[in-house]
Amino acid sequence: MTAGPGTGPGAGKPGGLGGLWLLLAPLACCGVPLLIGALAAAGALAWAGFGLAAAAVITAAALLAARDGASRQGSADAPGRGLNGARAGSRPPRLPWSA
């Protein structure tokens, strides 16, 4: 007589990894959208950081250029000059419609 099914050395044990494919359905439903959202958020943050860095460089360059230009022209409150850079005692330009 031969042994029937379920009487051998591996009888009663589950079939190994056969049921693991069932875990892919929740991963496909829930995991992939979360992964896409996380990648989108990371990309947005990266572009925002790039924009902030570019703004900082442009601001620093503008401040350096303004400071360099002011040092070349002399200070506006230097002795003998008014706030608008005119010499002390000089009259403002005459406008055509003023009397």
C-alpha cells in the first residue's frame, strides 16, 4: 500500500510563501499613492529651497552693489553736502511753472 496525501514528512505545513502575494494589494492601494505624495512634497521642498538660495544670492549681490556704489560716490551726509547730495548753500533748481 502507498501512503495517501497528508501522510508524508511535510504533511500539515503551509505551502511556504504562496500567500504573500495577497499583501501586494494593500501596498498597491495605499502605499503607492503615499509614495507619490511623498516624492511630490520632497520635490516641492527642493524647488522652494533652490528659490530661497537664489533669492539670498541675488539679495547679497544687490546689497554689495549698492554699498560699493555708495562708497564710490561718497557719503550723502559728508561735510558740505545736504541729504540729497547738493552742496551747502546751493539753491534748488528752478522749475518752469514756479514764480
